[in-house]
Amino acid sequence: MPRLNRWCLVLAVAAPFALAGCSSAPPPLEFGAAQPSGPKLAAQPAQNGSLPLAQWPNACEVLSDTEIRAILPQATDFQRDPVKVTIINFNPLSEAPADTTGDVPAGGCEFKFGLPSEYESEHNSSVKVTFTAIADPALVRQNYAEDLKDARERAAKGTYKKEFRDLGSSLGTEGCFLPDVSDGPTCHQGAYQFEVSGLSTADGVGEYPQSERNWSEKVLTQVVRTLGPRMR
């Protein structure tokens, strides 16, 4: 019998609680890169108008298990929870048709899954995708520009100043920004404006608050790189 196994056997007989020291540590966390494979998101809103809410995509269907595993190869136990989004008229120059404002039951979605961790947890990690506007690209660009300006100003003069970052087109979309480097990106591409957020307590992500920044840099930005090419 190997020496290590004999030692663990002795511990198991003499002091059962000490056996924990012989258990194996979780494997190192692996990070991959975006590999878009889902269908195109082909919204066709009217010129100078918003997409009718009935035609919005189900956010829980826009990111597949395969696409998540391309970013996080060890992800398991997937669960999807729809998130209601309320849409208002963001075009002040015209009155919005009734079918383009109101609640979208699955306008957002929280994708929950597990990653290797010393402390077992079925869903210790998540990614949330939320559509905030689907409209004529010109209107989306205008709305995004206003949100970008507001986020920059809030970061500069807030009680707790944030490290705002304008990412421009670096993630493969027309524009993205981080309200803070620990936050997920807000982005726009074509007819879509969307936000990506989430968190993880898995080993290998780091200790709070650095874990939030790591999750944003290594995971949430790759989700944007997955969705952006499919919004063309």
C-alpha cells in the first residue's frame, strides 16, 4: 500500500475528522474564449420605431450551454431563470405604439451553473443577460449615447466614485462601457442594447471584491463577444 494511503487509513481510524486533510483539492478553474454558435438574432424593427414586445427574443434562449462551456469548460448543472423587463418609450419625438411598451416576461435571463469549489454548491456562478432596447439602430445608438454619458457623469461625481471605463468597440460590438470595472458591460449592436452581469463564488475567481472584477474581465466580456456577432 502506498505510504500516503496508509497514512490516511491511520487518520481515518484514529481521528476521523482529520481525514479531511487527505481529500483532493478542486481542480484549477479554467477560462476559455467566446465561440459563437447560436442562431442569428435578426430583429427587424420599423424605421424610427421599436420592435413590438411580442417579437422580442426569449433571453433564456440566446446563450446555449455549449457557448457558456466555451468560456467556462467546467460549467455544470445549468438552470435558466427568466427576468421580467419593463420597456418604456425612449423616443421623445413620437408617441410609441401600445405594443412596443410594457413588460417582457423573458426580456432578461439569469443563467445559473456550478463551477469547481472546495465547498459544494450546485449553482455557485451566474451570468445574466438583459435586453434593454430593441429598436431602429439609429434610436438604439441615441439611447446608448445618453446612457454612456449618464454613467460617465455618475461615476465622476457619485458619493462612491467608480472606475468608469468606455470600451468602445473592443468587444466586437458597436460600443460597450463599464459603469465600474467590477460591473458587467452595457453594450449596443445593431437593433439591440443589452447588459451582461453576474457573479461567482467558485474557487479560482478570487476573493471579494477582486472576484467581481475578475468575473467581469474573464467571463462577462466573453459573453458579449458571443452575442455581438449574432446581432448582425
